[in-house]
Amino acid sequence: MAGRGFTVHVFALIAGLMCCLGVALDAFQTIILPRRPTGAHQLTRLFFMLTWPPWVLMAELARERRRREQIYSVYGPLSLLLLLLVWALLLICGFALLYFSMRSPFGDVMMGHDRGVLALFGTDLYVSGTTLFTLGLGDVVPHSLLARALIIVESGVGLGFVALVIGYLPVLYQAFSRREVNVALLDSRAGSPPNAAEIMRRHGFEGGEEALSGLLEEWERWSAEILESHVSYPILCYYRSQHDNQSWLSALVSILDVCALLISVVEGTPSRQAQLTFVMARHALVDLGQVFRVQQQRAWQKRNDVERLPAKDFYRLCDALGENHVRLCGDPASAKRLNTIRALYEPHAFALSEYLRMPLPVWVGPPKENDQWSVLTRLRTDAEEALRGDVGRAEILHDEDLGV
């Protein structure tokens, strides 16, 4: 019996150390370490592997798309709270096992004469919980110096845990806010949901090339910010945008589509900036796929079922390109270059889309009657025509006054 008790306490010591050190390492990699966490048995990664698939199955039971998106949008914030709760519970259990390995050196008036294993471990859990959250009620007193030292250590761990949580939440939501500002701004440039044809159409004005180059330059920086923040804090990828037609993934892929078009058929400044933006945006897409270890090949095999640029949309895309449509539709080499560039990023986009359940944008959006952009464009055209008419009449009156 003595040997069996010794084995149980040794096992409790090992299990307690593994729990405490595992949480400490996982919290360090998730919160403090500014790079992609490694390790197949990382607690955070296991947590997402165990919680995200059941959540997806539950969301897919909803028939309405709006309701499914609402369920998906809850997962990001809720998983953050649950992850913090899992860390706290593991720390409490870990220190309780350490106390139990020391044969529960506490004086508990509520325990009475019951010195069973469950009663002793219950006291250890109570001491661990009150110590981690720094309650310090004093109703259970340690009877050894080692227990007192361990209580001090756990109190420090509890204070550090609370401090990390307080510092962690603002960083996450600041990164989320910065991301969503650019996603919302793209609505006026690319429509909702965004698509490459709409971006090209809305920049088909005098000086539009310079505006398009400026847009791509902004998204080059945005892609770098996504790469830095979302690789360090992958939980942000689960956070959905406020509107169902918007997402960070669809915005990123739309910009990649525009870059692919510009590199394939357009010459000059926009195409040079498109190359820079393409490299950075694709880098972010590939690295995020590696974080979640999604299967690009399996998703790419489904590409034929969800072809993003079928033949009918290809010719509509040509119409949106304006004076450059001949280079794409009339030149087989341009179309081939476009397909080659698409193969560089679409497998990764399909894989992330399948995993995160975020739909990818189409290349050409469905026609809309009286959409906001068309109404504003028509009103502006009427205003310009009226202004030219007023100027013409003013010139006639001026000539008449001069007797010309």
C-alpha cells in the first residue's frame, strides 16, 4: 500500500508539472512570442482542432446563410474566452496535483476526520483556485515550508496570468479594428462583396491609374500588417467582419485578382505596383495556410466545382477592362499568363476558404440595377453636363455683349 501511495504521488507530481509548464509554454507562444508557434501538440492548436469542427457542423445545420454567418461570428470571441478558461483550469489542476503530491499539507477545518483521497484532492483544488485568483481567504493553512513557497509561486503566476489577459485583449482588438477599417474602405472601391471587375470599372476614369496604384500600395502595407498580426495571433482569422458580404479573406483575394489582371495585361506604373502587392498578399495567404495546416491540394481538387472565372464571366471581365480588354481576350498569351498567376495563389485561397467557411469573391459580380455607385456616377455625369451647358451659355452671352 505504501508503494502504491508513493506511485500515485509521483504520478501527481509529474502530471502537475506537465500541466503548469504546458500552460506556461502555450501562453508564452500564443501571447508573447512574436512569430508563428511551432509544435504539433501545442495546447492552443489542439483547442482549435477540438472546438472548430463541431462548431462548423452546428453552423451548417442552419439553413439561412445569414444565421450561419451569425453562428460563425460568435466563435472567434467565444473561443478566446474559452481558451483563457482552459488555461486557468489547467493551472488550477496542475498546482492542485503538485499539492497532492506533497500529501496535501493543509489544515482544513471543513474536512474534519475525512482523510480520503477525494477529500484531500478537493482541498488541494480549493487552495489552488483561491491562490491562483489571489483571494487569500486564510481558511486553509499550509503546514510545511514547501507548501508555503509553492503558494507564493502560484500567487505570482495568478497575477502574471491576469496581467497577460489584460494586455492580450486590447492588442487583439486593435489589430482587428485596423484590419476592418481597410476592409470597409474597399467597399467603395470594389463593391460588396468585392470583385476585381468592379475595382477596374470604378477606376476607369482620367487619373484612375494613379488612384489604382495608390490603392494597391495601401493594400501592400495592409497585407504586411495581416502577415504580422494574424500569424502571431491566429485567433483573429476566426473573427468575422460586421457585414455578411465582407471578410478579410475575400478582400485579400480580390486584391490578388486585380494584381493578377494588371500583371497579365497592363503595362506601366500600375503593373509594377501590382507585382509588389501580389508578392506581399500571397505571402500572407500562404503563411496563414501554414498556420492552420490546411490541405491546399485537396481544396484545389474541388476547384472545378467552384470555378471562380468561368467562360461566361471571362468575357464580362473583358468588358470591365475597357481599352485593355483586347489584350486579354484577343491575346491567348495574356489569358494563359492570367491562369498561370491564378495557380500561384488560388489553391491557398480555396484551402483557407474551406477551413474558415469564408466564401471567396467572384471575378465579376452580378449586374445590379440602381446600385449606389451607378446612381452617384449618373448624377455626377448630369452635373458635369449641366456645368458644361452653363459655361457654353455664359460664353454665348459674353460674345453677344461684345457684339461678336
